[in-house]
Amino acid sequence: MKAYKLLYIILLFVLDANATILNKPIVLYVSPSGDNKNQGTLKKPFASLERAKEAVKLLKKDGNKNEVNIVLLKGTYYLEEPLVFTSDESGFPGAPYIIKAERSAKVTLSGGVKLSLEWKHYNHKIWQADLSQIETIGSLYANGKALIRARYPNYQEGMYPYGGYSGDAISKERIVKWKDPKRGYIHAMHTGKWGGMHYQILKKTSDSTIQYEGGWQNNRPSPMHPTLRFVENIFEELDAPGEWFFDQDSQKLYYIPQENEDPKELTFIASNIESIIQLKGDEKRPVTDIRIEGITFQHTLPTFMKTEEQLMRSDWAIYRNGAVLFDGTERCEITNNTFSQLGGNAVFISNYNRNAKISSNLIENIGANAISFIGSSNAVRSPSFRYGQFVPLEEIDTIPGPKSNNYPSNSTAEDNLIRYIGLIEKQVAGVEIQMASKILVNHNTIYHVPRAGINIGDGAWGGHIIENNDVFSTVLETSDHGAFNSWGRDRFWHPERSKMDSIVGNHPELILLDAVEKTVIRNNRFRCDHGWDIDLDDGSSNYEIYNNLCLSGGLKLREGFYRTVYNNILLNNGFHPHVWFKNSHDVFKNNIVFMSHEPIEISYWGDSVDYNYFISKDDLMRSQGYGTDQNSLAGEPMFVNADNGNFDVSQFSPALNIGFKNFAMDIFGVTSPRLKEIADQPEIPKITSSRTIRKSEIFTWKGAKIKNIETLGEQSAAGLPEIKGVLIIESPQNSILGKAGLEKGDVIIQCGDERIHDIKSLLKAEVNDKWKGKLNLKVWRNQTSMNISLKNN
């Protein structure tokens, strides 16, 4: 008798012979202390998920269509290879295949291996252990904490980017100290700070040079940043408590303990595999109706050197894998799980997927992206893969929409708490969407990310709804980006502006061939610290944006078409239209703005920029000078409770007269109690753009004390030509101003391109230039001007 027949008979006996007749769920139990010779009951559980999976497969092979539950009992399960589910293991509508933790049990699926080590002293501070059980280590953990691989410069908590960087990381002076740096890594920011790049050292070629490869992780190639870089996995850089190094050739592990720490008493886990669960089918034979619930996923390998697939003409490259991978699925779900201490992506929805749902998960402390919905480029008509590439006009496919179904659609990312991601890779997002359609991104809380919280990489194929999200502390390690960011650069796109003007002028029918359905961004709270709160870049088209509370960076529209923006609040900032086309058909109306519009290369103002409410009459008049806002108003908006984050306007507010309508202020972010309890809230900014600075008021700015130049005596003492500028009263050495070289008695007279008359104008110039990551000041000292640059954090 075949083994599977024997197993099936046993299962029928154990699981209840009447299950099929009564349509009861079939339940199989797994425990780390179980035995694969058991029958999978609560009292006699299996020892591995793989064993339970095979049991279910046999049941399905014999035609069983009941709901199946694989219940994991408390403990950690170490996987040697990913669990791959095919279409033969699918569930059914109304009778899903559920893999879940026992109620309230802490269940971890680990992509790592628990190490058995015998430690001994290598020298007075470094310990050493032989390690023959594993070939390589990408990440190492001790007692649940991620450890730092030997690096230069040493890791500094809170230092951006990378936890520390140095321009001499691969200098001749350092290289000469390295005996054999092969398998070391160089991590560097893009020169424009548009994400990061990674290189593997191949060998040392002389006393002062190395050979390395990489840099393909960014789809807008550049040399590595001259200063924002570090190296790791080099033995000679093992010098700080908490650092480790694995010598792959000798198979020896080295570790420097923390003070009063004994490595013999620690439990070490090394990452071992890239992925833990994979659902792999295709459009013809999809994996269907599988749900993963209540599990913690940990300890996958870093995959930064595999991030090389170019994604159309966005700035992105990706690697199609994650702790959980959906590739060819229908009606599959990941809910109420925890993803942490992962080297690469958490959840990757790749190619053909329909009705995938990613909900109520905690995703934190991971190397790359949190949730990615990314289709195949073979579904795109007339694709191009680099910014400078283009399809000749006469060769453009003019059929709207995709040419195949090999992409995610009608899928959801909802009620997820996403934080501390992109610990290794920097061109990442909390939710990434590209070559996909009709993705709902709803009620997520996303913060502490190096780049965008939510990113849409192209217009193919629109129909997304981005709503009720709380996205803040974004673009922390990069620049020129948004809390929400998007690109277009669709099939008609050309890198030369004159050619683009001609193409869209003569062939406007091409504009919406990829962005066939409108994308809606509504009822979100956004905050970006080094860019725009909402950034629609290069060709982002067919958007409707309303009822968003933008806390810091304002809103930018660049080079796209058919964007309607209304009823938003842009705190301490405003509207940034960049490089519009003649017939963009853009609309900006009924918004509350705190600055004048900040146009760049704007000759045409779309269909309408009017009926907005400005905090300052001067800003309104300046904007009207562009020929816009003839029906707009200015004044006090009369917020109900701005200090506590309620920016409803009172019933007497004149902002209501330009068409502004209050929208809900208590709907942002996660909704499940587990996540709400631990989710942070954004800092609610003090309103500065409209406040009056009292005479002789001393203001704290970037750790220093400043005040307005107000008197003839102050003007004379500084030798200024007029009573204007911002006087430095105190500039402590450890303040941002002090570190940049500003001194007591200096007067700030210009910030970027803006003349500084007072503190109010300085604060407005600061937020306008935040996307650059730095401020270029002109300072008056000793009756002459000098230029000083400082970080704009």
C-alpha cells in the first residue's frame, strides 16, 4: 500500500470520519516538541509544518474540500527551506486553507538557524567560536537582538543615514589596514540621495586599492555618494562592543561582547534562508484561498545584492522575494502577523494576484520593503526601463491598459503598522505599488522610514485608493521625495522636455493609455521631514486628491496631467507646482495654504488655481501676481483645536466662504486594538507661518536663540544696510547652528533664494527648502556676507 494511502486512512480515523459529511473543518496540530510519526492531533502533534502540509496535500488529492486549519502550537520553528504552496494545495471559497498560531500563543517561523557555539578568548576583548554548521551568515541575533556586523565607522544610534558614515570608508589609508577584505560590503547613498546602493568587495588588488561590484540597486544610476558611505564585514573593523564577524574561509565566528556580557550565556541565531512561506501559481493555475494568521516571521537573509530588477522608469530596482511571497494567487490573505528582524522584504505580492489582502500586521525592523504590489513588465505595453530611455512615437502601442493579466489587482493593504524599515536598503517604502491596478491602501500607520511611506512607481494602471492612512517621520535618510510619492513616466514619456511638449501637444490621447483609471488620495495625514507631504513627480497623472491633512512639507505636482487637488490643509507650507505642460488640465482649489504658491518653470497654470484660503494676505497677493487665485481669500482660518491636532475650522471661519469643508480628524491610521496600543502619533507642529513674533521675542531655532533685527541700534551694531534680518543671540557649540559655524552676533539675511526680513520669513524659507536636506544661508558677519550650509532636520 502506498504511504499516502496509509496516512489518509489514519487521518480519517483521527480527524473524524464524519468530517466530510458534516463539512467540519479539518484541524491538524504542529508543535516544536511533536513527532512527525504522530497523527497531527492536539495530544499528538506533528513536529513540522512541512509534515502537516504533506498531510493536507494527500487529503486534497483524495477530493476533500473541507476547510483545513494547520494550528501551530507555542514555540519557534526553524525552517531549512521555504514552505512552498502550489495550486494543488489551495483552499476553496468558503472553505479556506488556514495556517495559524494557536490562540494567544507566541509562534515564530524563523528563517535562521540556532547556533551551537563553544566560545573562547581570541584576545582581550574579542571572543571566537568554531562554526562548521553553516556556510555564511548574513545577519546574527543574540537573545532576540540584532547584532552589528563589523563596520567602519562604528554604528551610532540616531545618526542618519546608515547609523553613521564617513567619506574615508574606502580610502587608501583604510584599505592598507585590511588583510583580506573579500566578501566585505560598501553601502553608499546615491549622489542625489535618491536611495542607496550596495557593493561587494571581490578582492584587494594592491596595498591601497580594492575591486568591487554592485551599485545596481538604484534605477537612476550614479557614482556612490562621496561622504555618505560605510563598509562592513571586514575583520580589521571589528572593534566595538556588540560587533561580530564571520570568517567564511576558516569558519570561525568572532564577537565583542557588551560590558558585563558573557557570550556563553547568549542564544545566537544566524539568518539562513531568504523566504519562509511562498504561494506559487499562475493565472491558469493560481493558489487560492489560503490564509496566514497570528504568526511571527523572523531571521531571513539580507537580499540587497539581489536587488537589481529594473522597474520601468521609476527610480526603483527590486528583488522579487520576501518573508512571505504571493506569486500567482487568488483570495489569499495575511492577517494579524508580526514581521520583524528580516534581512529583506516582508510581504511581496508579485505578478498575477487577485483579491490579496494584507491586514492587521505589525511590520518592523526589516532590511527592505514592508508590503510590495508589483506586476510583471511583460504586462506593460511599450515598456522602457530607464529614465533616459524612450519608445519612438511611431512605435508606441496605442491600445489602452495592460496587455496581459500578470499583475496584482483588486487587492488590499489595510490596518498595518509599519515602522523602522529600510534598515539596509534605502529605496524602499511601507507600501510599494508598480504595474498594478485597483490597490486599496487603507488605515495603515507608517513611520520612521528612509524614503516614502507609500510609493506608486508608474501610472500602470491606476485605480488605486489611498485613504485613512497616518504617514509620518518619512524621508529620514534621503531627500527630494514625499511621505506619499509617485512617478508617471508612462509609455509616451520622453526625457527631453521639448519632445514631451510636442508629443503631448499633438497626441493628448496617449496620456492616459497606462493611467487608465483615476487614483484617489483622500482622508490621510501625511508628514515628510525632508521633502513634500504629497509628491506627485515626473508625469504622475489622473489623480484626485482631497481631504488630506499635510503637517509639514506641502504638496507638489510636477509634469503630469489631470490632477484635481481640493479641500486639503497644507500646514506651515503650501503648493509647489513644478514644470507643468500647456494643457495639463490640473486643478487646485478650496485648499487652506500657509504660504504663497512656489512655482518652478510654470508658464501655464492648468484649468484652475483659485478659491483657496491663505493665512497671509501678502502670500495671497504674491500668488495673485502669477495670475491665479483671483477669488481666493486670506485671514485667520479659526481652527477648532490646532494644538491637539484638530484642524477643523469653526462655523464662523471665512475659509468656508471659498468652498472649504471640514473633514474627519480622527480616522487616521490603524484600527485594530493590538496595533493602536503600540502605534506612535506624529508630532503636531506649532503653526509658525501665520504667528506674530512679538517685539524683542527670543525664538529657539535649531538649538540656538534668535530674534528679529528691530532697532536702529541693532542695525548699527551689525553694520547692516537696513533694519532687516534675524540676529543670532546664542549659538551653542552642540547646536545645529553652532556645528555649522554660526556665531553669536551673526545675522541671517538670506536662505536659499529668499531674502530674510524676519523670523517668519526664515521659517517659511526653511520649510520650502526642507526637501533638499540642507539650508544654504547667507550670513552677515563683520560687515560682510558669507555663505554657510547646515542640515535641515
